[in-house]
Amino acid sequence: MAFVLTSGVAPARIGDASSCGIERWPRKVSRGPSRCILRMTATEPATDTVQETVEVEEVGESFKVKLLYDGECPICMREVVFLMKKDAGRGFISFVDISDENYDPAQNANVSWEKAMGRIHAVLPDGSVVTGVKVFQQTYDVIGLGWLFEATKLPLLGNIADGVYDVWAKYRLRLTGRRDLEELIQEKEEIARQLAEDEDCEDTCRAEYEDEEEADIGLS
């Protein structure tokens, strides 16, 4: 199966690649810790936008770093697509979309959605967690591009880079036209509360219905 990536300003709509959780831009590129093999072939551009056809095949999990990313962040998604292409199906990076409704912290070193939304996280095979610029150091190292972040491993430059990243992390939602993290957390909590109330109501209604049935049987 295949979908289309564009290098123009407006991303194209993604076709059917649901076996790897790729449903639409920028919502999902990979669901859970699955590893995806990307096979890329150039196609004739229909417009001025250069397009690539990418075939995606789901295979077993094997990674050197697990990247937790926000699939609803368009800028983040550009980085993820770049890393997936450079990984080229080797499975060195496992991509986990924290915006997926099935995201499970227990499968990702107990990194909560709130924490992952506030600052980028990655999980290493031994279960340890890295955040901030160290995430980029790890992911670029495993695909052979570690030299791009080599300077940030120096204490002074590393602290500066982390400071710059922290500013970006603080304002990225607003810069990409989304609501603040506090509002998103409140919305998520409200949805969870409503779902819990609906489940309680369903259980109560079922119990009342069963009691009424038993009463009717007794009268008959």
C-alpha cells in the first residue's frame, strides 16, 4: 500500500495505509511501537509540488530508540517523516504517536501524555528515558547523522540548546495554531469524566432493567 508525501507548503492528504496507523495528515504516521519499512519512488508532479510515493509495510518491533511524538503537530510531523525516511526500514527508531487515543504510558516507560506533550521524550531499549535535545542526539546518532548534534554534547552548548528547545516547547502549540497545553489537559480530563459517567449510567440502567425483569417474572 502507498501514500503520498509532499515537500510543498500544504501537505497532501494521505491515502490508505492503516496497517501502520497512517490515517490522515498530520494525525498519524505510526501507531504504537510498530516498525514501518518505507520504500520510496518518485512520481510525476501534478503541480509545482514535488511528490513521493511511499510504501509502508509493518514488521516486528526492534529499535535502538523509541521516539514519542505529537502526531497533531505539523512541524513535529515534518521531523518525523524525515527521520522515517532516513531510518529507511531498518527499525532503528520506533515511532509512537502520543496523540493516538490508544497511547498507553505503561508501554512507554510510564511517560504520561501530559509529560510527553510538554517536552519531547524518547525511550531507550533498557527502559531509560531521555528528553529535550538528548532525544535528537539519540535519534540522529542511530541513523548515522549524529554529527549534526555533536556540538550540543558539549556542556555549554548543550545547555544553550536545551534552553532554546524549552522556549519552543513552551510555545509550540500556540505557534502551530493550537490551544495551550493546560486547556488540552482540561479537555482530556473532561472527556474522561464524561466517559466514566456514561459507563456508570450504563451499569446502573442495566441493573435497574434486570431488577425489573426479575420482578415481572416473580409476578407472573
